[in-house]
Amino acid sequence: MSSLVGHQIKQSDKVNNLIQELVGEVTKLNSQLTGIRGPQEEFKDAAKAKLDSTGLFRGRPLHYPYMGTGAGRGPYVELEDGSIKLDLINGIGIHLMGHSHPRVMAAAVRGSLADILTQGNLQPNNEYRLFTEKLVKLASKKSRLKHAWIATCGTMANENALKLSRQKNSPARMVIGFKDAFAGRSTMMAEVTDNPAYKQGLPEYHEVLRIPFFDKRDPKSGEKALSAFKEHVAKHEGNISVFGFEPMLGEGGYQAAPREFFVPILEFAKSKNIAVWADEVQTFTRTGEYFAFETLDLGQYIDLCTIAKTAQIGATLYTEEYNPKPGLIAGTFSGSSPSLSAGMEMLDMLGEGFLGPNGRINQIHKRFIDGLNKLNEGSCKGLASDAGGMGLMVAFTPHDGKKESVNTFLNKLFANGVIAFPCGKDPVRARFLIPAIIQDADIDVALKAIEKTLLEGV
């Protein structure tokens, strides 16, 4: 018998046929999920008991009464109460190809047949190697990024980016970031995040400096941001290790900015030997290219880039200059074999007509934004303002943009069959992380539900 049994398993026609048979059967069952459907009476009590139990054991209720059955089809997902929702938040951005995509399921099953379910940085399998290679090849096309380190999530990818920048630029330790930024849930990433509600009771380390993000209503927005950056550098000369930024604010309100806003800031950072870190945990694969720094043509400035969510795992990409010394970044876990396999499959799928100026992602963006604008100009005049975003990341301001009224709107929208989520403050906005596989007819379903919900008022 060959010593390379693992390769025999992967290449086995019998194994592959069984995988396709299994996926085909699940796909056939999922085909029953057609369109939005309300809760079914016979399942309501059992669903409530499961939701109550979940809230009890985790110490607080779920944000929405959402408990999936494990079945879904494209943008639609079935819940334990028998309802079918149009899922436009996708686990806050994880399910790029929606629910139960046959190719993604098949890739995940192949990964799950490996000898280990969880791979590590000490003992990886080939999926680890292939995923790292794919990320580097994609990123290096339009940047100097040369290496990638896999982590379990976006927060850990961001922690690694900060560690790399501080080691390279030691003893500098300060971070410059945008106001309203979000970076993750660890203690340090909560510090980088500009939202007091996410760090109640946590100590302040006073290691993060803020500059204002782009304001499309202010023609001097770029000048003000650059001026604030220069003031921080003058005050903390030699003690700023990195400028970390989201190419488009995520939790901060889905606010986008043009290339012209970023370039002077990035050029000044480079002139002061401050590392430039692009936090693409949410924007990765969503802006019409693999990376938002490609969409904005900023790759030449990037020293560090972090990704997660659609990749199914986290990763930190970095240039040769920021390659760390042994021991700085490690960790037992890197990613599960099914996640690595499914993530690679989705990256391959994106190359099949989704990317580029005329790709499906930009088509989806235009149709959704145009639809929201038509609502604001027509039946919902004044109720759906400031629609915007990038690619599959879309948001608008419902009603007056106050927290209470937006939360009421989103809860009613959930009841009407569409899942969205809030972002930003002053105003609070309704955001959508649209799956790349959504069809135009499904967008129309979403817009009708949004219209209905807006007209119901708050």
C-alpha cells in the first residue's frame, strides 16, 4: 500500500461520488425552502423553549429570536419556528455564498474527512499550505504583501498585525486609528475600537490616537484628517508604531471614502516610518475585488493586511519588512480542515464572474442602492435616506436614525422576513451584508419587505 493514503482518499472516485450524492440529497431537501414564510403554529412553542434555553445558559437572550434548523437555500434560511427568512446579514459576514451552496458543502465535507478536524500552526495539513499560498498570490498582485499567517478569527488576525508592527517599530507602541473604528473583541482590540458601549468596565490604556474619517458633506474632510494625523505625530514623535484603518467603516456606519482621502494620510505615515495596516476583516471579497485596497488602488502603501469572515478563518498578511521574529505569533489553532477547504472553494468561486467593475458584486450593489433610493424618492419619501456602502456592504438610515427607532425598524423587518443589523451612531443605520449569490428577484423581495416595514412606522 502506498504511504500517501491521504492523497488516495482525496482522489478516490468512490469517496467523491459519495460526497456528491450526499450534497445532492441535501440540496434536494433544501429546494423546498422557497421565499419568505412566517412562523408555523406547530413549531412556535418548541422554538421558544430552545431560544429561552439558549438565553438562560449564555446569560442573556439572543439579539433576534433566531435559531436555525441547519437548513437553508441561497439567501434563505429556515428557523426552528418554521419561518423562512431572507438572510441579509449572513452571520455578520461569514456566509458569502449564502446557505447550503452545493460547492461549499462539498468542500466542507471533503475537509471533514481529513484525519484531523482542526489544524494548527505546529502541525498543519495541506489545506493550511494551500490556503496560505492562495492568499499571498491574491494579495501580492497589487501590493508588496509576501507572507500570511493563519489565525482563528478576525480579532486574532488583528492582534497579530499589531504585534508585528510593534515589534518592527519598537519601542514605538502607539496606534493611530479612525474615529468610530471597530477592530474586534479582545482587550486590545476593544481599545482600538471607538465605541464606549463595547468596553464598559475595561481599563483605558491610552495607546490609541484618533483622527476623523471621511465626511462627504465636508469638502475639507481630508485636510482635517491629515492635520489631526500630523498633530498626533508631532506630539508623539517616534512613539507611533502603526496606522490601522478599515477601508470602509464597518460597525462605524458603513461609511466609504474615495482614494483621494486616503493617499495623503498613507503617504505621510510612510514618510514617518509608521506601519500601514489595512483591516479588511469585513471588506475582504466584498468590494468588487478580493481586497478593498485593490478597489481603492492603495496596495503600494500597505505593510499589513488582516482578513477573516468570508475566508472562514482569520489571517494576517505582511511584507518582508514586517516578517516577525520566531515566537511572536503562534497559537495552537489555525483553522478547521472543513473551514480551510470551504474558504478556498469560495475564493475560487469569486473568480467566476463576481469581481471587476462589471462583475456580479457591483451589479448587486447598484440594484440594491438604486432600489433604496427609489423608495426614498417615492412611497417612503424621507424614510430611507443616505443609502451607500461598497459592493456587498450596503446601509441606509431608516426614519430619524435614532437608536430606538432604528432598532424598532430592524425588529419589525425581521418579523417581516428580512434579517439586517444596525451599525453606526448619530445616525444609527440599517446594514446589509448581502450574499454574493443573491438573485435580482431576491433583491426585489428584500426591497418590498423594507418598504412595508418603513411604512409601518415606529
